[in-house]
Amino acid sequence: MRVMLIVNPFATATTPAGRDALAHTLSSRFSLDVEHTTHRGHAGELARRAVAEGVDVVLVHGGDGSVNEAVNGILGPPDQVPDPSRTVPGLGVIPGGSANVFARTLGILADPLAATGQIIGLLESGQCRRIGLGHTQDRWFLFNTGMGMDAVVVHAMEDKRHAGKPATPARYFRTTVASFLRNATNKASFTVEVPDHEPIPGVQFGFVSNTSPWTYFGDYEIRTNPTTGFDTRLGLFAATSTGVARNLPLAARLLTHRTPKGGHLYRDDDVEWVRFRADEPIDVQMDGDYIGAHVAVDFGHRADALAVVAPGADSLSTTLTTT
């Protein structure tokens, strides 16, 4: 089995010694190519090369952004008609970022060396599972995307990381609170459209999820769409207010794992598509990466889009040769 290991050496939780140890362990079991990313988008470039060279599995040691890039490189644009004769690699993740939402949601162990052993066991048994993915017209997303407040927070955190500040849970919390307080009177809004429902105007922040949890606060799961999963369609969480008084009770429900609800909230855990429409550009994030300000974004879903090396129910298990 030929494996390409894509390593982001700048990821939060990677170290030179750790990277060498897991590469050594993998190379003792498989034909291994090790590639280090050097710039944004590089993981996608390497994954496209892996497809062209007939690599069986792409392993990513990095954060959610690197994994997102690799998946987009493996699958190509969502609006591209799939070639039935094209064999694509399976994907495995060895956590290396600060949040590792995708890996944790798949049931991958948090420690990179432990995760490597787990991945080896799954690869040697030839097992993977197929999962559905969300997408826009030109890009796939793995676990969530959003317009408005969460993108504002992601944008602020990226600025802090670029300034040399680590992305800790405490810093995320402080940045989230500060962003809500700063934007409590911001009137920028957008309209959300979903199938079989009247348009929802005046939305000030909206999340589209491909699975649950939406994110983690340290080790704590935040579930905006509790029954959305890799085997359902998309989850939508759209709020028409950023006011502190209206969102504190909602935040309390999220933090205590109660069903999210509120008079200013529209939620659906299984929709076929979602459209966001704004009169002026509003910040958008995808899988924890800020992707700019947009006035229109369409989100869709494709079942069984990707084979992932991960533990799963027998009904979802398949071999790595599945395309």
C-alpha cells in the first residue's frame, strides 16, 4: 500500500521529533512518501499529485485547514462531473492542530503517536468508512461553515495567530465574547433560504454543519445541530440577533447540551441545501478558515463523497479500494 503523509510543520501541535517518530513508524509498515507544506493551499496541491500518482491513502498531519485543503485536492471541485474510472485515495488524519474538530468527530485519538497506531491498525485491516460532505459550488467542507459572527471570530483569531499568539481555548473564548459585545448593535444581516420554507430575513449569523459537534471548547462539545451527522444532510443554525440578552440563554443551552432553541433561532438538522444572500459583503468561514466577505453563498450536500480511515459502524465500513 502506498501512502502519502502530508505534514504541516507550522501546525500548533506538531514538533520535529513527533513528526520524525510517526513518519518512521508509518514507513516501517507502508511505502511512504512524506511531504511538508510550505504555503497556504500546498496540501491541496500535494493531494492532487497523490491522485495523479495513484497513491492509495493520503494521511494529513496538521489542523483542520490542512485537512480541508487535502480533501479538496483529492476530490476536485464539487461542480466537476466525477470520472467513474478515476480512483481517488482514502483520507486519514493524524491530529496536529489546535482544535482538530474533524479528526475528533471521526473518533481519531488526540495524541499524534497514538493516532498513528490507530490509523495503522485500520489501514492494515483495509477498513474505512464513507462519509457525506458539504460543499459550495467550488469547494468542499468537512464539518462546518458559517456567515456572520463565527466568521468574525475566526477572522480575529487568524489575526492573533499571525501576530504570534497561540490559538488556545481561553483565547477563543475571550475573542468570541469580545466579538459578540463589539457587534451587538451591528445591523448587517442576510437572508437564509432552505427547501420547503419561506425565506428567513434578518439573519445576523448562520452556521451550516455537515456533522455534530459544531466545534469543541477544549474537550467540551458544542452541538448546534445535535442530530446532524456524516450520514445525514446539512444542519442549519440561523439567528436573527447578536444581542447579548437573547444569546446568553442560547449559549447556556449549548453549554449544557440541551436542545438549542430561541425565539430568534431557526434550526433544522437535515436539509438538502442552504442559500445565504446579503446586500453587502459579510465574513464567511469554512472549516475554521476565514475565506473572505461574500454577498451570496450556496451550500449543498453529497452523500458518500469521501472514504476516510476511521472507526465506524459496520454498516458504513468498506475497503480502501472503493472509489
